[in-house]
Amino acid sequence: MKPDLRPLTGRDTYRSCLLGKQPAEILDTTARERLVAELHALGWTDAEIAAHCRMTTYTTGRIRERLGLAPNFGA
């Protein structure tokens, strides 16, 4: 099976980042914030979000704080 080489649309790009297939840096600021908020709402920690989205924990924490979200603590 040949790989799909079509360019990603905005929705496809977001979904690809949500699934961890692409780094979050390919998203614009608003979409990156939405991604962090969505994963945070699922109970993910900053470290888990950072690893999944290929961001630093510093960047993830900054985005979370900018959104006014309290940190999640892993079990």
C-alpha cells in the first residue's frame, strides 16, 4: 500500500497531532491551545501532553497556564 501523500487539511492536521502522528508545532497557536485543553480535559499531565505532542513540558505548562487550567497530577 502506498502512503497517502496528499497535503493535510486543517482538520486532518489537527487530528494527526491529536493522534500523536505529527508534532503540535505544525498547528497555529489557537489549534495548539485547543489540543492541550482537550488532552488536559482527559486528565493528561503536562509531561504526558508534551511527550505525545512533541513539545517541551515548559511549553505545555505555559499553554495550560495561559488557558487558566490547573495542573493534572499523575497517579
